[in-house]
Amino acid sequence: MKTLAKLILIALAATVSTTSVAQSESRDDTEELKIAALEALITAPPERALPLVRKVLAGNHSNDVKERALFILSQIDEPEAHATLLRYAQEESGELQAEAIRMIGIGGDQDALANLGDIYASGDSNAREAVLEAYLIAGDKQAVFEIAAGTDNEEDFEEAVDILGAMGARDELRELRSRKGMSDTLIDAYAVSGDFDTLRELALGDGDIALRTQAIEALGIVGGDQVNETLVEIYKTAANDDIRQAALDGLLISGHDEGVLELYRAAGDSAEKKELLEYLVMMGSDDIWNIIDDALSGDQ
């Protein structure tokens, strides 16, 4: 799984952990005992754990307790457990439904995952978000691609594309370009997925200037030697100020102060040198003090 996808999962886990700490402060001893008992079931044989988890889910318990039961259910690798979790995701509403959906992603059962498409199609915004999170957790790029390719809702498209970027789904994102056309949402996802080739193609093309400048800046997010060389070359050969400025912003984002220093030394007029000097200051270049000394001495 790509680094950003891991970071997202870590962030989700941190959010759950923080929420759990806050919630634990308001739980009574009885509820704490129930949760501890549920957690103990994670090592129990399925035939012992499953009836107890199902009993909790059917009983009059707090959402806190039931959410913990849903997690335990996701760890039981049995068809009956998968079916119970899916049924809960289909029939419940609100946060318990969303939690059940996410637990299907953690459990990774392919049959249950295949049914999430119907939940996405009929669910509210919280359910749709949970389905995308489940696909992210399970690494199901194709399912997210089908959502992005099949929707006419701009917000749903953007959310699905963001997930594809986090998953590093470069092939799927490129296919979306051919189906849906280029957009700033796709460019952002290309950057997050690290798709240097597509961004370079867009940056060096002759398409819409606004999208080209966005692609150039997005190259800075990808970073690396190839990106840095490309951005310096774009700056040197830019046909207009917008492209040149985007290349400079890309170098700032990538942290390639050596490239900006090269451009500074090659600059032909004081106005250009002034702008490049300002960028070197922002970037904290190791050579900045020598450059400032030279500028003050008139030896540029």
C-alpha cells in the first residue's frame, strides 16, 4: 500500500483512539467491563465468539459497545461472521452502519466487499464515505474506479478520485482521464499517487494554461531528481510568466533550492534576481548568506 494510504489509515486509527479515550471518560464500570469482555473474544474460537458477538449486536447496548463488537466480528474469518457484518451494514443506519461498512474493509472478505456497491448507491453521504474508506482499507482500486467512472455527481467523483490517489492507482486515474476528461481533481490525484509521467506530459503540453500550471506545481509534490530537472527546464523555456511562476512554485514545493540557485546565477536582470532571491530565502538555502553579501556588494 502506498505511503499516503498508510498515513490515512494511521490517521483514522488515531482518530478512533482519541475518540475512544474521550468516550471512556464517560463510560460507567459496567460498560467498561462489557468492552473488556468483548476484546477478550479476539482470541476465542469462532464457535464461542460468534454467538456472543451476535447477542451483543442484537441487545440493548450503547453504540460504543456495539462498535467494539463489530470490530471483533471483522476478525472472525467465518462465512457466518462475514454475513452478519454485511447484514448489519445493510440494515443499520447512522454511525453503526458506517462502522460496520469500515469493518468489512478491515475484514477483507471479497463477497462482503462486492456488496458494498449497492450500499454506496442507496446510502447517504456518511454511508458513501464509509464505503470508500472500506475500499481504501481493503485496497480495492477497481471498486473505487467504478464509482468514479460511473457517477455524474461532482462531489462523489472528487471523493472517489481522492481515494484513488491515496491508493496510488495510477492506471485507474489515467483511464479516468480518457473517460471523463482532464480536471484539477485528477491532477491533484496524479500528484498524490506520484505519477510523474502523466504530470510531465500535462506540464509540457499545449493544453489549457490553468491546468498546465497546476500540473507543473503538482510536480513539486512528487519531487525527486527527474522532477527537479524538469521544473528547471520549464522555467528556462517558459513562454509566459504564468508557466515560469508555476515552475518556480514547483521548485519551492519540492525543496530544490540548488535549482533556484542555478536560475538565480543565470538570471539576466535585477527584477528576476530579486524574485529568485526571495524564493531562496523562503527555502532556507545554505548559500543564501553569500548571495545576500554579493548582492549588497553589487557583485551579482
